[in-house]
Amino acid sequence: MATQHWSQFTQWSYETNISYEGIISHLEQIYNEMIQNRERYDNSRSSKVTRLLNEYELAKIYRHFRDFGSLRNFNSKKDIDFDTIIFIVLNELNSLSENKLEKLFPTLEEKNFLTIFLEEEQFTKNLYQNLMKHPKLGIYFLYLGDEVFFKATDFLRINLKQTLNYIPPDSLDSSGLSKMFRIITGVLIYAYYANDFEMTEQSFLKILKISYYFSVSHPLIDNILDSNKILSEKEKKIFGDFITDILNGQDVSKNIPNIQFMKELYRCCHELQKLVPFSQNQSVYNYMKITHLAQCEDSYLKMEQKINSDELFINMLLKAAFIRISAASLTEYSIDRDFVLNSLVMGLNNQLSNDLEGTLEDYKNELATPYTLYLNNAISVNPIDITMQYMLFSSSFYENSDLFIRVSLLRFVETIREFVKNYGKNQYQIFLNKVLDHSILASQRHLLNKIGEISFYGSDVHQETFLLDYFDNAAKKYISN
């Protein structure tokens, strides 16, 4: 299906007289909104909280497109219940004075709550008591009960302490822990929105364990294969084949490679197979295998080698889409043709934007992505052009195509902000000069420059970035101590 989908896109791009006026109009609108944000908000804590509230609706739309590839669950009863909890937290923060927020935020930044959670059991007990006493939040924790709450937190504490001891530093530096949390919450969200899934105490504990054991694949498989520092080429091949054997249902207990983190990875794979037996869930493991094989193909690419761009993007489609499909298939969420198509669409849209964000680091580490390959003259197609063309093509699959383009471009601009934050405005301008030559956006160089200049004031459609960054930094501090 991925090959067919990419063929449809390439045919569309060749046969269509593509107009980019809509894209440019949206980018101009986003830039004007950034100017307004600069005038409306200062750098105070209260302004940051107010922005989270004001931008929540856009972030919610983006989240639905990102996770489900559509708005099929948007404003459903479950969705509204989920929003209620978020709004309780945001409104409570918004009600605090600037002085109280000034005291709260440095506490969050200075204290390592990950270390406190992992090392001090009393912290969990105090947290539960405070949640239960809360006049609005308490009701949402009643159905769990203290026993299941403590079982869940004990499970996370024990397993996180063990896993963190095995994650290689280079993997941890590549958002190792936040990627785990992203998968855990993703699986829980798919379970929550599944029509036939009943969230009982036992089902909650089971899906939490499944989500955890599956999430370890990010820091202990994906990041390992992406890195050129952890394993040699020969070790990568042995490692990749070993994971493939696991996903084929083979008993590999006597063939575990003598690699530092393999003991922990095998433990998590083994525990996952006990909860999701291979014999009864072969389609689930097939989805995972598609993701893994695409990841392996990516890891074998070299920046200096000439690459067939169609094969490159088809592989990206498979990897980006089937990680979503794999996560959803671990729950009772329906994997129908529409969900697969939507996963392909959103998977590639997100991946193309994300690759821009880390281009310079990827180039330094000699990792092959569309941007590093293009900058190294290994492919002729311009990834920024593909990003815009594919965005227009995929918008045709949605009833509200204009809304889809808007939130996709907001995410694109958000990655520009992260690029500027990581590398500076000067490096961003140098990067633009390289990728905009012969680009469809060459005439918009000034607009993209201006967006980079005030990218700090772009909308946060990916609102959990702050929390994910916090946990990545907290994990590094925990390991170093």
C-alpha cells in the first residue's frame, strides 16, 4: 500500500499544475500571527500558561491528525472527557498569580522529579493523596483506586530504573526517554479511544505494561540503528537480524548477542510476548516487523552514496506509518484501510518536518536523511519541495483540506523554531541558502527568513514538548549521578 500511495503522489506531482499560493498564504498568515503573539505575550510565566490555553484547540486538532491521521474521534464523548482533565490543570495554573508561578516553574526546572519518583516511594503516595483531595481531579482517579495506582507506579519505577541503566548515552542524548513516554502515552490513547476497549483496573495495568515493553524499542532499537557511534556495521546487521527473528516468533533465548543493552531489550521483548502471544497476534508482530525492516534499511544508508529517492521515501512511509499502526494494533483500536492510509499520510508529513529540525546534527553524525542526502548531492529531489508538495497532495484526502494544511504548516514552522533554538539564526540562514536554491519556495526566502527571526513566537501545536524535554534532561542527570 505504501508503494502504491507513493506512486499516486509522484503521478499527481507530474500531472498536476501545482499552485503554491495556498501554502504561501498560510505561511504569511502564520507569520502575522507570530507578530501578534510577540506583541500580546511577554516572557512571564503567566503569559506562557495563557498561551497554552489559547492555543489548546489548535494543538488538539494537530494531536488528532498526528495520532489518528484524521478527526474521526474529534469532539467525541471520550475526547470531551479527556479535554476536561486538561482544562482543569491549565485553568488551575492560569488562576495562579505571577509570583506563585515564578516559584513553581523554577521548582520544576531545578528539582529532578524523575529521580524523586524513582528513588522516593513516599513521593508517589503523596501525589495520590493530593490528587484524590483535588475537588475536580479526584473523581477521575476514583475508578482506579489506590491499589491499581500504586501497582502502576511501582511497575514504572522498577522498570524505568532498570531500563535507564542499559540505555547507551548516545541513545539517551537522542531523546531516548521522551520517545519512550511518547509511545507509552500513544498506546494508552489508542486504547482509550478504541470503541470496544473497557478501561477496568486489570485492563489498565495490562495495557500500561504492554505500552512500556513496546516503548523500549525506541531507545534500544531505533536509536541504536540510527546511531553511528554505538554499534559497528557488522554488529548492526547481527542486531537487526536478531530483532527480526524475535518478530518472527522464534525462540532466541540461546542466541542473545553479547551486546551491552541486549539483556534488557530481550527481557522487554519476552515480557511483551507473554502479554501479547505471537500465536494469537501475528498481524501485530507483522506490523512491527515492517517498521523494523524499514528502520534497518535506513540504518544501512550512507550520506555519500547515490540513492534512489523513490525507495528512500517509500521506506520513510513504511517506517513512519507502521510505528503508529503497530502501537494501535496492541490495543483494541480498529486497524481499517482508512486508518492505514491516514497513518501513511500523517507519518510522512511529520517525518519530513522532523527531519528538518535535526538536519545539522544529523549531518555532523553522518546520518542519511532526505536533507543530509540532498545537501551531500546524494539525491536530486529537494526535501523542502517534497514536504510542500506532499502536504498539498495529502490534503485532498480530507474534507477540511485547508485546516489540514494550516496545522501541518504550524508544525513545520515549529520545527523551524527548534532548528533556530538548537543552531542559531545565522546557521538557519545558511541552511536556507542551501536548500532554497532551485526550490519552489526560492521566491519566499525573505518570508522564511522572517519566520526564523521570530520563530520563538510561533504557536505550540506540539504542546508536550516542554515536558518531553524536561524528562530527557532529567534522565541524563539521573544517569550521571
